Amino acid sequence: MKAEVKSGVEYALISLLVVGLCLWQLISGANEPDPSPARMTLVGLGLAVSATMHVVFMMQLVRRTGRSFGPWLLAILIFPLGTAVLLATLLGEADSTPG
């Protein structure tokens, strides 16, 4: 796998991890009897920023690998499914190319 593609995959997965952590904090905070509005706002902003960054990193991967931008943008916006398909495709291609 090319170094720029590998770093893009790493950044996309890190941002996806942050999305999961923010979502977990948002859900657990919402289940409290009296959630802190400031905490909920910050976690919501963190969720929005990290999700946006994940989409940006995934679309950079699409461009770097020469794939069609439009269909992959729609697939990535169907958040977990499009990400999983693109990452599986990239990792499958990396395994099949002689190193």
C-alpha cells in the first residue's frame, strides 16, 4: 500500500474512533437525570467535527486511489457501510499487489 494511502486510512480510522467516543459520551450524557448543557454541546460539536473529518479523509482516499468521486461520496455519507466497503476494497487491493 502506498504511504499516502496508508496514512489516509490511519487518519480515517482515528477520526472514526473519535466519532464513536463522542457518540458514546453523548448517549451516556443524555441518559443522566440532569445532563450538563455545556458538556452535551461540546460533545455534540466534537461529534460533528470528527464525523466531518472522517468524511474528508475518506474522500481524500478516493481521490488518491483514482476512484469516481460521486458514487463514493454517497456511499461514505451512508456512514458505516460506505466506510467499511471502501476500506475493505483498499485493503483487498493492498494484499493482492506484490510488494
